[in-house]
Amino acid sequence: MPLLKLDGVSRDFDVSRPWLNRVIEREPRRILRAVDRVSFEIHKGETLALVGESGCGKSTVARLIVGLYRPTEGRIAYEGRRMQMIFQDPYASLNPRWRVKDIVAEPIRFLKTSQTVPEALLQVGLAPDDGEKYPHEFSGGQRQRISIARALAGEPDFLVCDEPTSALDVSVQAQILNLMSDLQKRLGLTYLFISHNLAVVSQVADRVGVMYFGRIVELAPARQLFSRPRHPYTRMLLDAVPDLAMSGKPRVPVAGEVPNPLAPPSGCAFNPRCPYANERCRAEVPALLDNVACHAVHEGRI
């Protein structure tokens, strides 16, 4: 049985102008669909990464899972005891007026867990005396360690990690990723890892879901996805990663821009940027069959 299961989950946002403006200008309501019928499972002990360009719906999925948003439609089933979230900005997510010991103690008091503040700090590589300091007294990497300590203080089974290293420099990113990997092995944690950085995802993920325009367009084991990407969008994302091996392999940068979500293209949302698009792609939304949503793949054209 999966620890977490999303079944046809969608989320709409009403981005209409104020009612009076719409009446005067005879303008209809504007509904933005940020997440569109997303389905996937995460099993205990694994890391599923969601990747894609900014605005594709990754962070909205994260907020739906932890309950910050309610789904417009679909179902989210969680079989674990508790879940926690690690946010992208390690400074904005910490109360600057609280000492670290109070920040880490909050989930302990609220959830009545068996953790102690010194234990939580020690397991993320900080000293118990650091609890007396304020967040501004720490570096970015140390602040993210505090965020992880706060999350672990709630004794979760599942962590939603929303771009947890994107605000850090490369050397600190590696330290945080190593810490998270070690904690996963020691505590048996399960991760949903949100990122736009495929180099980071290749280090941490067991499986990868590629999102575009609110939908999952490819879902595959990490090794398979990085060695044999199937969807044209996945191929374009991988081609944009710097070729450090200097293999000389032809590379095509990600072309075009994400469409306006208030005026989505007909058919496959990727068709305006796709070199394989045909009339069917421009008319019919592809279903996620065999873990890829692409007419060209289904028809054997690529």
C-alpha cells in the first residue's frame, strides 16, 4: 500500500477582477487551473521528485498535499502518521523574533512528541547551544538545518521538500542533500522533493515526475528518465543541463515560453513548443498512458 496517493487531483484559483469591475466592463470570471488531474503514488522510504519550469504547478501540488490548499477535485490519501514541510527560503520560513529553541520546540509542544530541542538540533549537525540564538545569526545553510530540525521535531513519516536547496550556493546544497539522505536512511523517511534543478534531482530521487502546465507528462524511475527520456519536454529539460563531460552530443535548449495559463492552447499544452506536434496534438489532450502523456510517443513517431 502506498504511503501517499493522489488520484485525479486538480486545483483552480479564481483570479477574476473585483465584481463591480466585471459588471461594468461585462467581463466574465477568470479561473486559473494550476494543477490538472494529477495522479501518482509514493511508497514508504522512497523519494519522488517533481520537476519542471517555474509555474508548472509543482509547489501547488506540495501545498495541496500538506493541506495548505484544498483540491478543487480529486482525492489525496495519506496512510502515515504525520507529515511536515521544508520551504524554499530558510529565512522567510523562520520567525525572526523567536529564538531557535522556541522555533524547534513549537511542533514538540503542539504535537506532544518525544523529541527534545537539543536532540533535534544535534541530528541536523547543530549544537544545543545554538538554540539560544536568532535565525539572523546563522548562514543560509545553517538556517535550512534549523528548518529541517523543526520539521523532524514533529516526528513525521513524510517530508514535503519544496525547493529546499535552491536558495543556497552549490557547496552548501551538497551538504544539505547529504544530510537529508542520511536522515532518510536513519529515520526511514519518505520524501516528495520539488525542484527545477535536474542535477540535484539526479542525486536524490528514486522516481521522477515531470510536470508541464499543471499536468504530469512523464513519470519514471530516475535512472531510466535520465538515460532514456521519452517525452519531448523531458528531453528539452535534459538538453538544457550543462554537459560537463563535453561529450559533443547535439543539444537543443528549451525553446519558447510557457503559455498563458488564462488562455491555454488547445490540445496538448506543449504543442506550441514541440517539434513533433501534429494536428492531433493541437486538438486532443494526451492521456498519461504507460507513464508518458504524448501522442508522438504513443503513435511511435519518437
